[in-house]
Amino acid sequence: MLQHLVLTRLAELGEPGRPMSIRAAAENARGLTTHHTLTAIANGEHSGRISDRTAEGIAAALDVPVTRVYDAAGVPRPFGRWNWPAKFDRVRPEDRAIIEDLVSALLKAEERGYDRGRREVH
């Protein structure tokens, strides 16, 4: 659970009996996430939906690998940039828009599955 990861790491990064402050952790995030987001997660008030940028910020704030953040949030990790083969350079811009819409629909359907509790993390 993401809340557990945040609270545990703050305790580990602090001094005995005094966890690292959320403000100090947010400063480590290099602008990729905010004090507000970290506070919401720590208080259990965050939806759990995180963008890749926010995941990277949380990882930096807590000094953990980003994969640990994705696992704690129960969301799939990105597979990396998708570089299409050169033969697709000839696809017309209007057809590219159709392909992008199709892929967006697939991603939204997958997100709805995660929202309903089907959290199969790859």
C-alpha cells in the first residue's frame, strides 16, 4: 500500500523517534510531486491514482526505486517509450490520430479494471 510505503520510508529516513518531515521529502522530489500529494498519501486521503511523473517524484522523495512505488500503489509500471518501426513513418497524420484514439481507449479500459480492484501488476 502506498500510504504504508510513505510512512515507513519517512520513519526510516528520519532520526530515531523522529521521522523525516513530509516537507523535507517533497524537497527531495525535484519538483516531480508536491508536499500536498505526499501529505494526502500519508493521511490516507489520496485516490491512489498516480501519474508516471508523480511516481518518479515519490521515488525521489523517499529514495526508493520507482518500481517500488508502482508496486505499492498497485498500478502497472510503464513498459518504456514505444518506438514504432520505420515502416510506420508513412502513416498519415489523420490515421495516426485514429490509432492514438484506439490505444487511449484500451488504456482507459485497463484503468477501469484497476479501479474495480483487478490490480494485476506486471
